[in-house]
Amino acid sequence: MAERPLIAVTGSDGRFPIAWWATRFSVFVAGGKAVRLTPSNFRSHEKERFKAVIIGGGSDIDADLYDGESSGHSRIDRKRDQFEIEMIQHALDTHLPILGICRGAQLINVVLGGSLFPSIRPLRKRTSNRRTLLPRKTAVAESDGHLREAMDCDRWRINSLHHQAIDRLGEGARVVARDLDSFVQAIEASSHPWLVGVQWHPEYLFYVKRQRNIFTELVRRARGSVAETLIPEGEE
């Protein structure tokens, strides 16, 4: 049996990391081995060990990072912001496969220079603001790409735990799915071999094959990846 590639999964230092356990299970089923990274243990791991990165969901991102306004709905964890930014930058610089989940997709967009809506609750017209772990909402593919290939359909059901969303796209990012209110539900970056950010939580939908396919594809890409040592221009 092939060795399981190590997948870094970022999160907070919370005592009851339900999202971590769900993500760990999803990665295991897909053939990988998840390693939990948090602000307190991040420095004890060598980034070069990992074959892919998952930036997990959680609290709001510090609005100062994108010159925005705080929503006041969630506690800010600046230490987490900073170490996850470092992991995102590492994945971007070395071309490691990277999956952003909810907050993770938002932070990837911020690192690329984009911004967020502080709260989409008053902006919704066709969809509910109700938070749900169940796939009660709809995502619609906007263009072909890695996610469209994994889902193998044009519309699919999603869950929803967020009150923020991507506003201005970061450099090189493109929208690949929206919800019925046209809020961004997924992004990719054409300049990166495999970068997918999803606004919902596929780790809680492990019983749906299409949602598992996201992790399956990430692990498949991870098996062939290696953290590249990039050569500065003029030193080739």
C-alpha cells in the first residue's frame, strides 16, 4: 500500500476541535494522513514535511488585513491569522496543493490581495441566513476547473456556517461557484497547480461522495507534490 502523504490541517488552539476530527477523517478516507497545526504547535513542525495544506474554518479574519470593517460577530484570533498566512504563502511559493475551507477560502483571498464582506446577512435576498451543517443550500458552478471536475455536475447541495463572504477577488483568483444570491462559494487560482477555496464545509458532508471527491483529489495531487525550492530570478 502506498504511503499516506502528510496533509497539514490548520486550526485554532480550541479544546474541542470538532472540525479537525471531521477533516482528519475525510483526509484519511481519501488516503492521506492529516497533521493538526495550531498557533501553539506550528513552530514544532517543518513545513517541508507536508505534501498539501488545508486551511480550516473558524473565527473571523482580522479586518485590518484587508482594510475592512469588523463585523463584531466573532472573536479575532490574530496569532492564528499570522501562522495561517505563513502556511498559505508557503503553499503558494512552493506550489503545494492547497484547500481553503470557509474562513480558509476567505483568508486565501485576503493573502492574494482581496477583501471580504463583513456580514452578508442583510444582503441575502433568495437564501436563508440560517446556519446548518446539513446540505440545505445550493452552489452553482460558474466555470470549469478543479472543483467542477471533482463535483462532476453543475449544481450541488452545500451546508452553511458563515456570515462573511469574499467581496473583491484577490490577484489571480477566479470564481468557480456561487450560491443562489450570487455570493462567492468557491475560488481557484489559475497560476497555481491546485488551489481550491470553498465557502462551505465539505468535511461535515463526508457521507456525500461528491464532497469526499474534494479530499480525494487533494490527496491525489499531494502524492505527486513536493515543496519546491524556488530559484530567484537571475540565479538559474
